[in-house]
Amino acid sequence: MKKVFSMIALAGLALTAWSQTPLKLNTYSGTPVERYDGQQCDVTADRYLFNGWNTISLPFAMTEQEIDEALGHGVRLERLVGVTQQGADIVLNFQDCKAQGLQANTPYILYYPGETGTKKLQVSTRVESKESRVTMTTGGGVEVTFGGAAVKTDAKHLYGIRVIDNVDAKFTYIDNDKALFYATRCFISIPGEQHYNLTVNHLAPGELTSINEIAAADDIVDVYNVLGMRVAQGVTVSEVNNLASGIYVVKGRKIIVK
């Protein structure tokens, strides 16, 4: 009986050791994490961050507390919640979501207020291997994808945040054959040959609401996009809810139509 018990105990120790496999994530060329999928790992990632806005997507989650411990309390984390369009101008609506933490394989923009350089992210967490992207369609029918690079990726014909523009998180079209996105960075992709002017709109937590919260069912309202251009005049609440997915302004307040 003692021998059987000892074997069970040893098996349990082996399982515990396996569940805490150390993983060093390469944030330059990328790390194949498929074999770690679903495992609890001690993860370390040395990620270069610029002072200002950066992009980030990781194959593991971090809590708000872990983000603050690694990068400082002044860090901001925002996710894409909507896109609106007026001709060749597309507004990317990003909302502060730091309180919910950083979710695995989700693309974000991240504001780092500290000194430019390599920062160490070190957590014990579950590793997940899956595609990192969010796709939304503007009212004009343009498909906008915000995706993360799991490995070093050719950047030509994509949109990215250049260091020179990172104060405003401006996404710029890339036509350089030699440009690359290193692993854990994110980009915007838009199909077709037309180039668009992308502007980022930063939303505070809870800033978005629904039309039903600010107008009665029989109210007649005008609807504007976040550039201040009127997109609908004299419409009802139900007609507002039938607009293309995106962020709009009604009665001076920003609303989201899903």
C-alpha cells in the first residue's frame, strides 16, 4: 500500500512540475506556444516599449495589478470597440479596459509613460495558443481588422503606429518593403487598394452608452459620427439601433451600436 501511495504522490509532484513549465517568450521573432496551450506556466517576456503609445498582444493574460507591477500605475490599456467612416477617413474607437486586465490573444494599444526601453513581464498564468484579431465593419462597408503578430511579420500594406506618431497612437499606412512587425505587436489591415486616413478616438471606461438610455422610444433625434458629421437626421430610436455597427453621438453623448 505504501508503495502504491508513493507512486501516486510522485505522479502528483510530476504533474505539478509540468503545470508550472517555465516559458521564455521571444517578443522579437516569436515563440511557438502551441505545445504550451492550456498549461499553467511561469512566463517571462522582455518587451521593448516606447514612451507613448505602443501595441501589444500576448498569448497569456495579466491582471490590472500585474500590469501595474510590471510597468507602473500610469499605464493605460485600450481595446478596439468600434469603427466609423466618412469617405476616406476612418475613426478607430478605443476604450480604456485596464480594469479588466489584459486578456490572452487580444490586440490592444498600450500607453507607457515611463522611459523607453526593455521591460520585463513575468507572471504565472495559463498560456493560450489562438489567433489574435478583432474585425469590425464601418457603415460604409469597409472591413477593419486589428490583429496581433504571433511571429515576426511583413508589414507592407498594413497600418502601424510609428514611433514618430506614437503620442496620438496614429496608425499609418506602410509601403516599405523592409518594414516588419515584431512578435507581440499589433497592426490594422484593410482589404483592397484604397488607402485610408486612420484616427484614434480614446474613450474613457463607461463612456459609451446605448440610445435606449438617453432617448425614449418615440423620440426623434439626429445622429453624428465622432468626427462631428451628421449621418442621420430625424430618426427614431429603433432606426438608430439599425445603423451599421460603430460609435455615434446623439444628444451630445457617445453611443455604441453593435
